[in-house]
Amino acid sequence: MKLDLTSIIKNEQFTALYHEMILGIEKESVRVTDKGTLAQTNHSSKFGNRNFHPYIQTDFAENQIELITPPCDSSQGVLDYLAAIHDVFYRTADERLWPASMPPEFTADQIAVAKLDCQEDVDYRNYLVKAYGKNKQIISGIHYNFEFSNRLIQFLYQDSQSAEKFEFQDFKNEIYLKLARQFTRYRYILTYFYGATPFAAKSFLNQDEKLDQPVRSIRNSNFGYVNHFSKATPLDSLDSYANHILEQVNSGALIHEKEYYGSVRLRGAKNLTELKKTGIQYVELRCFDLNPFEPYGISKKMLDFIHYFALFLIFKPEVGDCHQGDEMNCLVALEHPNAPTAYSEEGQELLYEMKRFYRNIKAEPELIELIDHYIRKFDHPEYTLASRMLERDLFKIATIHFERAFKRPFQLAGFTQMELSTQNILFDAIQKGLKVEVLDEADQFIRLSFEQHQELIKNGNMTAYDNYISALAMENKLVTKKLLSEVDIQVPNGYEFSQIDQALAIYPIIKNQAIVIKPKSTNYGLGISIFKQAIAYEDYKSALEFAFKEDQQVLIEEFVEGTEYRFYVLDGQVKAILLRIPANVQGDGIHTISELVAKKNDSIYRGTNHRFPLEKIQLGGIEKLMLKEQGLTIEAVPKNQEIVYLRENSNISTGGDSVDMTDQVDESYHRIAERVAKILKTVVTGVDIIIKDKDVPANESNYKIIEANQNPMMQMHIFPYQGQGRRVTKMMVDYLFPEID
């Protein structure tokens, strides 16, 4: 069957659907040392068992890593996962990845077959060594796993009236078979653009192989992945494709069907026999060299162009035998990188046709500009990847990519728009070998999976193991106080108000007392004011107004002398303790408070909206009120070494500093925090305790519980301002998935 889909092009439904696809990337790379030589270390055990790891596996060699994204419905989604997986790899293994497909100079003894648990897999690799040699197997690249969305194919099926003639899966098979034929015919265009293996290490070529000049793509030429049999694999039907490969296996030309190295593989089942029954679900395009200039081996521009190129090809009428493209591709692969390709005229005409196609369906201007970008490259071979590589230091590029992962080690590339606690949960889950899925980025909702076990997590801490009423009790500070005081846990005395007039009425009673004013239900220290000395009526009123902006009910409590500590409790045990120092600056006798704040905020560890370990210090109403109490303004110049506090409350979310104290607080306070969690029936909580002397065991007069938090900030424990980091996100992942060693 020859598909003719041209009548669909101007259908407005197609215009709405043509973007839709599902994409996944497999990226191979060799691990190298900080000297640029092949790493001789084993696959890191920190990634867990590679037999089940969904994202980080070993390819042919022990020092050849394979990074795998999950299927995504956008090129940006794929790139986000690829970025995150790279971050996890770099920071865990602390090794560089060679940025090019061809490895650096090596000797045969530096390439060890992957040390896998399954002996059958090891035997297969040993066979490849004998059949092709280690040097050919160590070549790396990108596999582009592509599927048109089911909704798009359903539309093509119905609108082309194919439903009257064919079953849906037969139609789907023909879509992918046509794509495979067209891709085989025209893939030389992508080799021209993306070929990036112009040269090879001396140790790569066999004695009977010789390259007299740099080329576009050794990997895509006969020097790269080439099967022993010479007969082209038929692509006219699924049966002929599958039977041909199975015949090669039966004859001994291939030891296994996965040894087939074609530039296109038809995919969708565990093996070819099953594929003939179930039909094609997607195609694997295997001809892409690593782009060394991109930190993850491929760019969004490349991902997009390949997608739209593939879509265009299923509409373009077929011309001639598709396998003439194999010879054309080999010729282009062996051209000099700076020379115009022999097929420039045909290639440009094809892209002009592609441009007309997308104009006809009223594609976005950005897509037309993308096509124009590639059209120009036919006249400028010096802009192609292979040409750009001729004068490049690949080890320097590898180092740049490696160091990128450590510039902001608290963030996870690809997911930096999410709350930092969630970013770190994702990092630890990927490292451990869990499948991760972002269900709602804005709401910080993710799902982690291992085999049939799934867990939902919100905001890094909130899971199905905490009940709703416990969270509500912790949110309501009045309820928390009542529940704790009933069992003789010490809490501050105070008042509760629902009207500001009622609170103002007790001013004569509290005006000379040290007090704390705070919303009944609040997080991150919002709306909290602390007065340690006699308070003016106007300041008291302003503080109440700040608090009532955050909640309809406000608490006025006694100010408790001592130091406040945050106890992070998970599953009944204190995992981390933090001293939080209120927002402050240290004077130098030169700069104003405003300037000192700006300087402190300049740290890479300070940001906003909980995307950084520390929050930027603000200079709002509460801070200015605090300065006023000290007889200062933001334009004051503090003395050298003088500490000026801008807040009374010590929350990190209001600009405070964090100091780890996990090993320095008497164990009796651990037990109190753990008891609080038990009373509130919560798996996770952050218990705030004011302690007069952390070295003196707890008694009824030297501590008080300020509050318990249902969603305690995690990043301040992981990346404290001072002291040892405590990886509480990893503890959470281990708690949720104890079955993974």
C-alpha cells in the first residue's frame, strides 16, 4: 500500500495536531578521567543495580554509560529529563563524559566488557568483540525513539478514508514503514548537518582501514556500525522486514536480532516475532552522532528539526528505491567537513519543499525560521558540526560540561522551576533508580515508581503516610498548643483573637511584656513580629495588621528566652536539627544596611520562592520596623563587625541563616520532638523548640515548643549556611521505598 495523505494538509484539525508526538532519547557516552583518558572505574554502585535502573545503564563496555529518558510529549520535556539525568550522573560518579561519539585515544586493555549480572548479556558482548572488535563497539551516539501521537494517527486514519480499506494497526504500520523508507532515502541530509565524527583516535582504525582526511561522520560510514551481511533490509512490509532479520539470525550472519545495526529499527514489542503480531508502535532512529557542543549531546533545535523532518516525510511522495539512500549517506559521511556535499541541490530542494509544506499548514514562524536555518547550511558547510569540530579541544569541552553540573549543586537541571525540596527528591529518586514523573510542576506534585509500587509526593514532604487531620492540626497553631499542653509538653502562654479591635484592647496588659504576634495558621514565618521590649501602640497595631493579612485569627504569645532550633522528624526519628539565625548583616563601617543586604543576597545560594537553599533578605515593612526599634534605618552604616538583625523570627524563608546542629543538641530534646510527632500522629514534621541551653537535658522550665510544621523546609538541612548537610530528601526516598537496596 502506498499512502497518499496530501488531501489532509489543509484540514484545520491537522494544523492543531501536527505538533503532537512522543519522544525518548538513549544517549551513549564513554566515561573519562580528569586527564581525558578512558575511566577504568566500574559502573558506580551509587546508582543501585543497573539491571533495573530506568535512566542510567551500562552499554557495551564497563566505562560506556547509557543515559535514557522516559517517553515525553515534547522535545523540551525530553531535554529536561536528559539534563536532570546528566546532573545526577556527574555529581554521583564525579567523572566526565567524553562529548564526542568517537572515543579518545585508547588501548584495547582499557575497554572491559560490561560486568553485568546476566551471563547471557556478557556472552553477547564477548561475541561482539570477536565479530567487530572493541574499537567499533565503543563508538557512542544518540538513538532517537519517535512515535506520532495516537490522536494524530487516528485523525490521519479517519480523514484519509483509510478506515474503509484497512484496520487501524495496518494503517499505523504503513505510516511507520513509509517513514522508515523515506528516512533511509534522505538521512544523508541529517548526516550532513549532524555528522560529528570527523576523525578517530589512531587506535580506532583496524590495520586494513585508512582515512586520508577528516570526514563528516566516521560513525555513519562503513568504518562505523556495519553488519556483516550486505543485502539491504526490505522495508515494504513489516513481515518482510522482520523475516529478513530473523533469516540473518538463523543463518548465523547475526547472533541475535538486536545485533541488527540498521539506521532505522521498527519497534513496539520484545522481539520481531511478537512485533509481526502486535504491529509497529514507534521507530528508533539510530544514526545521530553526539553533538559535542551541547551539554547533553543534542539540542532542542535538533530534536525539533528531526521531529518535523520525520512528519514531513510521511506526506512527501516516495521516489525510487529507498536503499539508494544508503550509498548516498555513506558518500556524504566520508566527504570533507568543509566541502559542499555532492547532494546539496537535492537536499536544498527537499528542505524548500518541507518549508512549503509547513507554510501550507500555517505553521508558526519559528518553525519556518528553523527550516531556513538549515537551508543556509547547504551553502555554508563550515557551519556544520563536523566542520566546527576540526579546531576544537574535546577534553576542554568535556570539562565545561562537567563543571556546569556543579555551578549550582543544589538545583537539578531541567526542573529548576520547581521548589528546591522537590528538585532534590527527584535527584535522589533518579540516583536510586526509581521512575520519576512530574504530574503537576506548578503544584509540586510528583510520582515515584518501582515495579508496581507507586508513591505520590507533594512539596517534597507530603505523602500518603500522613493523614489530613494531622496536617490541619499542625497548620492550626492553637490546636497544636492545646494537644501538646494536655500531655505536659511545654508551650508558650498567650491569647487568640479573630478581630483586630479585640487584640488592640489588651494593649495596656501586654505593652510592657516581651511578646510574639503571629497568624494562627502560617508557614515560612509570614506575618510574624517579635517584640522583646516595651512596645509602642502604633508598632503594636502595625504588627497586628501584618498578621491579620495572613490569617483571620491571630495569636499573641509570651516571648520565650532562648535559642530556637528546628527538629526534622521522619518516621518517628529526628534526622536533622538546625539553628536558624534571623536575617542579619555584618557591618564594615563603610556600607549602608541596604548595601550590605544587596551584597549578602548576591550569593548563588540565595534566591526566591524556595528554589534556593537560602532566601534573599527583604527590606519590607517588618524589617524596617525591626530597624526602627534599634534606632536604625536602611541607610544607616553599621560599625565594622557589628551584627544588625533585620528580623526577630529566624525562618530561612524570611532571609535567615541556617547552621546544622544535629550532633550538638542534648538527646533529651530529640525525644521531645519525636514525642510531638507521635502525639500529632504525623510521619513528617518540623518541630520548632526554643531551648535555653542545648547542653542541659530537657526539663519543664528550659524549653518550649513553638510550633510543628506539616511541610518543613528540606533544602535548609541539605545545604546549610554552616555545618554538615543532612540529605533528608534521600532519607524520605529510602523511607518510601525500603525494598530497594
